[in-house]
Amino acid sequence: MREIITEVDGGEFTDIQLVERIIRLKHEKADRTDALKRTQEELAQRLIDRGVTEIEVTLPDDGECVVSVAPKMLADYDQNTLASLKNCTTEDQVWLAFKQVPSGKQLKALSELAGAAAKAVIESAKRKNETDVQVIKIKKPRKKRW
């Protein structure tokens, strides 16, 4: 194991100072994340209590934006509909997609491999399910081009 650098010339940080800085920045990030979450929950609850799902807000510095509150949606796929993928792709393509992309993007990768027919099957099988979590979305309108 190598030595820890405890002294440096000029404006550089020592190893210990860098470690301290990383720890401090991680704590600051956690504090800000918690504050952001609490603020979003407070705004969502206010809008829900008033029965509002969308408001237009004019900010002093940024101009207008649209704030909407809606339940978080999770994508779900109908297994019976997905079974018809065997008509438009091979088992090797399915296995390759699931093996190479083990995250939640398998069906997208499969639709790119197998083409438009598979993509249509996957889209028809897709369903959105509401959760109990309310999500705040803040959108700035696109700038108008003249």
C-alpha cells in the first residue's frame, strides 16, 4: 500500500483534504436531495388539496412554466400480448436481448432487433399503472420561433 500524501506545494489539496471534501459534498448532496423531496411533496399536497392538477406559474427570472401534479405511472406489459412476439422474432433474438441488456430496457432492445412488427406487439402490450406516489413536473414552454 502506498503512502498518503499529507503535504503538497502550491494550491493542491492533500489526500486527506480531498477525502474530507468528498465526504462534505456527499452530505450536502443528501441534505439538498431531502430538501428538494420535502418541497416537492409540500407543493404536491397543496395542489391536491385545492383540486388542481396543473397551474401556470410566472417566475421573476425564468419567465413562465407549467407545474403539473399527477400520480407516478409504472409501465406494465400484458403477458398474453407479449406471447405473440414469437410470430415476429426468433428465440435467439429474444435470448440475446435479455442476455445483453439485463436492465429494464430489454423490450426496447428486442423491438430494435426484431423490427416494426415486434415494436407494434410491445406497444400494444404496454399498460400504465398508477401508484400512490404523486409526482411534480415543471415544464418550461418552448420558445416561439418567428
